[in-house]
Amino acid sequence: MANASLQSFLLPQHHSFVSTGSSHDSSPPALFKPSTNNSGNISFRLYSNTSPSVTTTSTANSSAPTPVTPSAPADSPPTPSIDLLSSQLAARDYRQADETTRALLIELAGESARRRGYVFFSEVQFISTEDLRTIDKLWKEHSNGKFGYSVQRRLWEKSRRDFTRFFIKIGWMKKLDTEIEQYNYRAFPDEFMWEMKDDTPEGHLPLTNALRGTQLLGNILTHPAFEEESQEDQATAESAIAAAATAQSKDDNKGRERPKFMRDFKPDYSF
């Protein structure tokens, strides 16, 4: 059928591709002849006496462009995970471990926190006890018990839950060089301590932003994940206080003991 239609193009009664050579057209005679290649595509070849042959090809089967999948930026942060946190802490990379901890809390707090990019204090309750204990355990294991939320909880309790005293104790606030004793928050991140040294305060890491209020940190420290450990610490502290009181009582009674001759004297009532 394709050949028949092509033949009809060459008949005189139709618009022929053969030039008539009229006076209005001084171009040399030319002719388009159809040809079929091996792939089934139809082409027309122009034959001329003076110009070289030119081929125009009408391709029936055109291939669609291959979609290009955009690649992730080279500097995109890694996906937060417990394994990533563990490897960073094992390498003593406390700066990156602090960032990963913050990102993990956002992931664990729920969809709203993920869309927002930070955790509301009311969303801490959605973080499971197991996950929060796992994060805390990794911090303690890789800091010889110096860092972690449970460590901060214990120091906070010792500060009678006074956040100003607590922040000074863990080094989140620094003393100003003034005549009157004053403290101010350290500037993040340069003024915080990212290495575990002898003078690094206990409980210094991980950080929790408290510039807009202490409710978020308070809800983390009072999370059920740390209740049992807090009770154990309290029982240990009470036992230590009781032992110290007993020792003090013995010391106080040393000077009140009866002389040795009075202790050895036994009255004889056999008369």
C-alpha cells in the first residue's frame, strides 16, 4: 500500500515532484525517488544534474529520551541511625555524634517533628524508652561514663533541678570576666568542648538547645527511660549517706567510751 501511494505522487495529475522546467523556475530538473532501507524506513532521494544528491529521511520509529535520575548532592548529610552514632562515638567524633543524636531525636519523635526539623517538648513522649536508652548507653560506653542523658539527669537532680546551677556544673555556661560573678551561655559550636579531656565537665554532652526554654531538656531528663536508673542512683546515694552517718557516729562516740579498767572490771557479789 505504501508503494501504491508513492506511485500516485509521481502521476502527472497530482502535484508531481518532477520539475517542469518553466520559465519562472531556472533550477535544473530534479526528481525525488522513494527508496526503502533495511529497517523499513522510507526515504526520498533527490537526483539533480548539477548538485550532489541529498537524502532526507523520515524515521517512523524514534526512540524516547532516556530519563536522567538526579543524583544526591555530594555534601548531603548521612541518614541518621544508631549504627552511624555508634561508629562516630567509637571514633571519638563527639561533634558529629552530637549532630546525629539531634537528628535521631527528630526521626524518633514522629512525622510532625520530621517535617518541622526539630522536636517540640510535647513530642518527647513519643520517643520509645528502648531507643532513648540505646542512645544514652552508647554515649556512656564511649566516654567512660562521662557523657549521656542519664549522667545529665543525675547531675540535674544533684542541682535540685535548678537549670542555671546545672548548666554551670556541666559547662554549658561560662563565667564572665566581671567584678560581679556572672555567667552566660557558651556560643555554639566553637565554645563547647568536643574532646574528652580531664577538664571537660561531666555531662557536657550531648547538647540540647535551651536558649528558647528548658522544657525540651526537662522532658528528656524526666523521660521514663531514665526513671529506673535515677531511682537506683537515689538508693545508692541514700546508702552512702547512711554509711557516712554511721561512720561519723562511731567517730563521735570514740571519746565517750569508758576507760579500759572500767570495762574490764567485774564486780564480785559472792560474799
